[in-house]
Amino acid sequence: MASIMKAPRSARVDCETCQARVDGLCSGYSDSTVEFISGYRTNDRHLKAGQDLLNLGEPCDAIFNLVDGWMFRYTILADGRRQILDFALPGAVLGFHSPLGATISFGAQALTDAVVCVIPHNALGHLSQRQPDLGLRLALLMARERSLSFDHLTSVGRRSAHERIARLLLELFVRSRAGWPGYQIEEMHLPVTQEHIGDATGLTGVHVNRVLRDLGKEGILKFSYRRLSILEPDKLMDLAGIDQELLQSWTGSGRSEARAQGDLAGGCRQAA
């Protein structure tokens, strides 16, 4: 597995502009509280695309706050086949599933260049005693992650190939869109390949390519060279079987969720 590069002290993440303050562990906290939490951080880590942050079967002794870039969690079968479990966007917390010193049953790899700030597991007890609502914040983040995991499981187990891909692309659009307040878009750079889509949906590359061609011919969406264009938002939502309430579980933010709903259901209009 690729090694992790530790960032020099001069490259430490600026807490004032960190994405985790928008939708993550430090969301809603005052500057003084964020400064207090930051006191428990060790060196931030910068990863290149393709590098592993967490390795299957190795111990995990910290939580990692994803502050920039995209990552994905995955498992590998004995014959080398890969299942992508989920995609992590800025604000996600990785490494909280494992108690101190325990090995983990999944890997986490940088999909793009990424930056994480690190809080050791052995600091969490004291940190939560001094800042009790931090534990609730972690629980809420894990609950949102579990909701997404259940949805992915349902897709792989029961949904058709067209439904799986439509739902995954819509999910990534909405979650990414939630971090861009004030923008009216129906197109975005999506840093995944058809191989990633196949590994996340349990489909072969050939099948993924066929479904994407079908969706393009039907005028619903276009995905090419890692750029996603949503052509018919209403049709995409219908195909994906999305209702308005589900979007909130994807974003965890009422304000962002309402904005994303307006962009999609209203033909990519920004919600008031």
C-alpha cells in the first residue's frame, strides 16, 4: 500500500476556513471551541490520489477529519475484486469505527489529492469530557454515514442497474452540491471513473458503460471524462426513486438540503 505523507507544520490546515466547520466535526462551533478542539490534533496528513489512509487489517489509533478532497472506503476479496463501500467528501470523519488498537475491516483511499487532520483515539476521552456535545456530533455523523450505507446495500441487493447508477450519481451530486452555497449548477466535475462506479454498484465495467449510454440517449444525464451533466433532473430523480426527505439524510444540513432540492426538483434552480 502507498505510504502517507505527513504535512510540514507550515502546511497545517487553517481552522477558520476548514470544510469541517461547514459540514463536519466542528460544524456550528465558535472560534474558541474550534481552537480548543484543534489543541488535540497531531500533524495533518496530505495524501496524493491513490494513496491509502487506512489499510485493511491494520490497527487504527486515530480519527481522521477529511478537510479537503475526496476519498472512498473499500474492501478487497481474496481474488482481488474490490467493493467500494462509500465515498467520503470534505467533512467526513474516518477511523471512528475501530476502538483503540483494533484492526479495521476496510481500507480508505484518496480518490483525489486529500488532506486530513488527525485526532488520536486516546485523546477522545478527555476531549469529550471537556466538550461533551462533541460525542453527540460524532454520533450524528456516524448515523448519517449508516443511513448512506443502508441505502448502498439496498441498491446492490435489490435495485436495477439503471436505478443503482442513477441513484449513486445523484447522491454524489447532491452531497457535493451541498458544499457549494450560492451556486446554481447542473454540471460538476465528478472525480470517479466507470471502474469506481462499477465497484460501488456491483456492476461490471461493460454494464456500467451500457447504462451510462442509455441514460445519455434518454437525455437524462451525461457522464464523460469525469464530468457529470444532469440534463433532466426530474427524470433522474424519478429513476433513482428519490423523495425530498431522503436528501436531508444525504447532506445532514437543512439549509444545504433545501438548496440542493431546489437545484434538482426545480430544474437546477437555487432554493430561496
